[in-house]
Amino acid sequence: DAGVTQSPTHLIKTRGQHVTLRCSPISGHKSVSWYQQVLGQGPQFIFQYYEKEERGRGNFPDRFSARQFPNYSSELNVNALLLGDSALYLCASSQYQGGGRETQYFGPGTRLLVL
Amino acid sequence: DQQVKQNSPSLSVQEGRISILNCDYTNSMFDYFLWYKKYPAEGPTFLISISSIKDKNEDGRFTVFLNKSAKHLSLHIVPSQPGDSAVYFCAASEGSQFYFGTGTSLTVIP
């Protein structure tokens, strides 16, 4: 079975631009979460989506937005890019049974560099 | 505010010996804990988890221990192998939101 897939693998943008990152979850998983990992830190939670609805949001500015599609794939959008947005963006999928205690499985990530 | 902490950024262990990775947390509402392993240029790979109702969970060479009163989590790898060399992250969840530590880089010396 295919794992979580993300595209693109690498991306270079300049300040002020907009970026869209994409994620396809493991087959049968209905929840997708997005994380930002900067060098030397652990992944920081950005969003969780389930059944096209936002179920959780981390402490990120409104420049960050996401959506989930009927096939459970997801997009993360970042507007007005700043140098500090340079990071590895990770997508994780889970079955989401609503009671917590679920395991999230990660994709390989998209490495974003903002110049 | 870092709710999950891994205070050892790195650890070196001889092949065949035990590796012990530690993690502390501050939020008593966390009810599920996980360990992930990460190689460079890859996403984190799930290793093992433990629910807050248990104090130990084993899976092959990997055992996770949970001490709720101390808010402390540890991962034991026995015996350590060179292929275990990677960055290990602990994570804790409250509902659907996960909080990660900053990682410990494990090097297993052949």
C-alpha cells in the first residue's frame, strides 16, 4: 500500500509570493494534518482536517490556510511568504476515530526555501 | 511554550548495547504518547506508542515506558544496531492535536 505522498518535494520561492503544497493520505485514512518543521526543532502543528472540515488549528498566522477535498487529499496554502516560512512541511494522515489516541503517519515532506 | 521536551540533543551508544531516549512533558491532559524515527530527507516514521492507561509497551527491540506521576516517557532499544542511527522524536497528543519534542540524534557505533 502506498504511504502518504506529498508534492512537490522541493520548492524555492521569493518573499511575498504564494505557495500551495499538496498531500494524499494513506488509502482509507480520512484525516490529514499539516506540520511545519524548522531546522533543529520538532514538527509544529498547523492544521488538522477531517471530512473537509477543520478540526484543529495551531498557533500560525492567517497567511496559512488549508482545505481537504472529497477524496481526502489536502492542500496547504501560504500567502505573503516570509523568510521565516522556510521549513520542511510535513503532512500526516490518520483514520480519525474522534476519540484521540490515533497514530499519525507522515509523508516525506516538502522542503520550502524562501529567498 | 514547549509542552514536550527532549533534553538530550544527541546520544552515542555501542552496537549491541541498550539505547535509552528520554522525554518529559508538562500537560497532564496528554493521553497518548508516541515515538517517531526520522532519517535525513524523509518524514518521521512511526515506531511505537503507549496509552496513558498503561506504563509499558513492547514491540520487538523497542520498549516504551510511561511514568505519569513524573510526566516522563522513555524509549529503550535493545540491542542497538547501526541502522537505528537516526533522530528520534517523542510526541504527545491531547485529542487530535500532537505536540513533538525537539528530537534526540542517536548514533550507534559499530
